[in-house]
Amino acid sequence: MKATRRFQNGATPIMTLIWILIGVSVATLGIKIIPIYIDDYAIASSLEGLQREPRLPGFSDKEIMATLDKFFIMNNVRGFNRESIEILRESDTEVKVVIDYEVRTNILRNIDAVVSFSHAVEVKSP
């Protein structure tokens, strides 16, 4: 019995603290970054809703922005910079809306995380 007891040691207090530190670090990173991806999902679904609008090529740029704003309000997207939205008109019957943006969030003191996203939708009039 003494021979097997020698190999049955538990975790040392230092190893337990290291695992707790790793767990807290992963949880903090998740708490900071997951909301960014949730907002990006809402922005992407707003673009999909815009793509389902059949009269979109006939809209002016202001009307397209107003429609996007309505989708953003419905999807609870707050603090989005509208300057990252680009509306390109290839012809009278084709509109391309490009959203290219990045989000910077503070992780710890002077450590920041930068996440960049790019979405595009192209709508052609029938």
C-alpha cells in the first residue's frame, strides 16, 4: 500500500493557482470578445435583411442608410460607426453595400484586442 500511495499525490497549491489564473484569463477574454461577435452577427443579419429588399437599387443613399439604421435598431446594434458603410452603384439596377470595420476593446491596462470584420451585399433589380 505504501508503494502506490507515493504516486497518488494531489495538485500542489501553486498548480491550483495557475489553473485558476488560466481560467480567469479565458473567462475575461470571453466576456470582452463575445459581445463583439454578437454585434457582428447582428450587423451581418441586417445586411441580409437589406438584401431581401427588392426595391433597393431604386433607393437613394439616404434611404439605404435609413433602412440599415432601422435594422440596427431592431437588432440592438449600438455605437456602430456609420462611416464604415460604403454604398457602391455599379449601374441603375445594381447596388453593392460594403461594411468594413474594426472594433478595439481594452483587455487589461494597455493590452487591447482588435477584431476586424468585412461584409458585403450586392442587390440587382429584376
